[in-house]
Amino acid sequence: MFHFFSQKRLQSRGFSSGQKRRKPNETAASEMMRTGWQVCGLLFILFAMMVSSWIVFTSSDTSIFAGNPLQAFVVVTVISATFMVHWHVSLPQTFRQNSTVTLMLTIILTQLMLVKLSEYVATTFAPGGGFRFLVEPYIFAPIVMSLLVGRRHGTFAVVYASLFGGMTVANDEAFLFIIFSMICGFVAIYLSNQVRKRSRLVTAGVYSGIACVCLAFTLGQIQWPGLDAGIEQWEMVGKQALSAILVSTLTAIVVSGLLPLIEAAFRITTDVSWIELADLNHPLLKKMTIEAPGTYHHSLVVATLAETAAEAIGARSVMCRVCSYFHDIGKMKKPAYFVENIGDGHNPHDDLTPNMSALIVMAHVKDGVDMAIKHKLNAVIVNVIREHHGTSLIRFFYHRALKLRDEIQQQFEEGKAHEEDIPEVKTESFRYAGPKPRTRESAIISLADSVESASRSMQKPTVKKINEMIDDIFRDRLNDGQLDDAALTLSDLATIKNSFSKTLRSMMHTRIEYPKLDEGTEKPKVKKKKSATIEPVTSTGEESPEKVASK
């Protein structure tokens, strides 16, 4: 409340605009809900109780745990604990995200319910048998998890959904169910890799159904009629094969329709949705082309660098491209204070102190977060805007502040200045607020942002100069600890370096000038001089002293 009155007093005196930046709501309670191990453990306990209750109350006299609920609870608890440890060891990054844990457990429970529903449909409409293992939605959980989180999580869904599903069927059918579920699930995971169009899901469903038919022939669930068989037997085979393909296809169509709802509920964005967000006609991007054209071009180049590097290491490339488009939208608040928009005009930083210049440059991160929240951009984009500079140092203004301090110190020693005129230079005053990049994609965009900015200052770029510049930036980021929270290995960093180098070499190649004809002659004059396609700024990888860097 006191802060409110303080802001009002400053506003009345003209020292505050009265506007308040939007920022993500982060509290200790919300952080515990997102990443707390207590919540994660509670989720698995509830999951074990719900699965065991489902098995007990839906089991028939021929089920595995018929008449023995305690045994069912113990077995489900052990498998759930195994699932939790397996996930924690194999994929610790997503295991700390309680939203992903909730999604996985919910999808497996849904799969178990669909299994029981399909069993009821098969016994009701085909009491004679023959359709029991052909109308199961085996691919529901694998496809959902593969699309939303990744194929490795889809593998977890296949294995544990098959194990829990095998406990819900009759005792003599458990083995066959697990075989069908795992084979069809793995086929669906393989076919749903890098799905960027919803129609690709239908294709994956059709081929998964064909795989189910082939497996049914192999295991004898579909009896191949002889040459002398009647038309009724051939019709039965056709109906069985068609039912398997139709169920798998319908499952894929249902998943396609449910994806937007699941994404909104669990705040997860698939590649399909990222492609839809990659529209350059977004109001913010169109506004950037007019108010900050240099920043817009910079963002496009960063997007190309980040997308190519992400593809090289197997990260989410489409997400990198979209987030790169918006990572510098905060510069539209004061576009004239950033080097790419200054051009050959007057540099406004020449009239400011280094501390004030640093504050203006650092403010573009907070302004970007405010604009992203105002326009309801994806939460991942907001995080990238916050993290793309991490807690790095604005070297240019920091060095300028040190130089100014030394000059005043010298004047004081000469008796031309007072001791209180000597400014205090703190490193913290020239560092971004952070946080540091916390995902692979965010770290890639951060590195691409620095590499693109430094590449503009290269004169006569060569392969050696480009590689040295990239090595220096990566070394500085590592030594400064900016990549400590990102899940990037040294092998990943080496691959990203090579990708950046190749992309920059293709962008900064040289061209031969076209010959010009003199008037009244037919002989062309050819100039042998070559010019780089990207206009150089300085001869070093640092920011230009004449044009103040914004990175």
C-alpha cells in the first residue's frame, strides 16, 4: 500500500508515468505447484489409487486380480513407483514439471477407460468374438504424449499404459493385449515424428491400423480363409481388417480435435500450433516493421540461425523460429536507442551517462514482457523474452563508465574536480535482471542473438574470422555462467557452433559487381572489386563505439 502512495506522489510531481508494467505472477506457492516434489509425489499416489480402484471395480471373474483387491493395489503401487523412478532417471527435466506429470498420468488413465469402453463395444456388437483386439485405441496415449512432449515420453506412455491395461482385461488375454498395445503404440510414435500438419496424424492412424491388422494375422486373431472358403468368411476378414484401420484412424482424428483443448489446459504448444503462430502478419511484427525496421531484420536473421541450430541438435526448431520473431519486441518502446535502428543518424546515447544508457537498453526486456502479456502471447515466448540476455553484462556501457570514472579521477588528482564527483561503478548496474536461459531453445536463441549482433561488426568476413567470433562468444557465455541452467551438452554446443558458422557464411558471402556500359560504347567495364552482402560496422566482434550496441 505504501508503494502505491509513493508512486502516486511521484506521478503528481511528474517523475512517474503512472503506468505499471505487466509481469508474470511468480510466488512461492505457484513455484511449488509447478516444480515441487511434494506435489509430484502426491500425483503419483493419487494415480496409483485411481488405477487400482479402476481395476478392482471394473474387473470380471476372469480378471487377473479378481477377488483380490489388496494384491491389485500392491502391484499397481510397485509399477507406479517404478514408473516414477524410471522417469526421474531418464528425463529429469520434464519430471520436475508437475504439469507434464499431470498430463502423462491423465492420458494413461484416459487410455484405460477407452480400453474398457472398446471392450464393451466389441462384446456388445460382436458377441461372437473376432474383434476383441482390433477395436482397441492403442495409439491414443502414445500419439498425445509424442505430439505434446516428445517421442521419449510417448515411449513411457506406451510401456506403462500397456502394463496397466493388461491388468484390466481377462487373465488369458493379458499377454496378447500387451503385445498389441506395445507394437501399435511404437508404430504410432515412429509415424508421428515431427508432425507439422494435422493431416499427418490421419496418415499415422491409418498405418497404425494396418500394423494392427498384420499383427492380428501373425498372432492368429484374424484367420486367413482358404481358397475354398465361402463369401461369409472373406467378408468377416474384411470387416475385421477394416474395423482395426477405422478405429486407429478415428483415434488419430479425435486426438487432432482434442489437441487445442489439451494444449490450453496444460499450457503446452505443439509444432502444429507453433507453425500457426509463425505468421509474420501478427500486429506486433507488423508494427515492428514500421517503428523498428532494423530490429525486425535482426529478429528474422536470429530466427534463421536459431531454427537451423535447433534442427541440428534435435531441439524444437519451429518454436525457436517463432520465439526469435518476438524476442526483441520491447525495443519498439524506444527504437532510436538501439544500434540497428540508429543507422547513420545522431546517436542519442552520446547525450546520456553510461548508467542511463544501460537502464534504457535493459528496459527493453521488461517492456517486451509487458507487451507480450498484453497481446496474450504464448507463455514460452514470454520466458524467452525474459531469458534471451540472461544476467549478462552490457560491456560497452560498462567500459564507458570505467573510462569516465578514470577521467574524473585524473581530473581530481589534478585539482580540477571534487572527490564526490567521482562516480561509483558497480557491475550489477550493468547486468540484465535475468533469469538465465532455462531451456535448450532459450539458450540457442540467446546465443544466436549475440552471434548475429557481433557479425554486423565484421569487416571482410572470412571463415576464420567467423569461427573465432563464434568461439569468443560461446567462451564468454560459458565463463560467465549464462548456460548453467540450460540442458546443453558440450557436444550440443559444438554442433550449434558449426550450424551458426555455416549459416553466417551463407549470409555473408561475397558477390562480383555487375559490369557497367559506358554511353556510346558496347564494351563493358568490369570492376574486379568484391563487396560483402552485409555492410560492416567495425573490425572487431565487439559493439561499435560509434553505434551503441543494444545487445
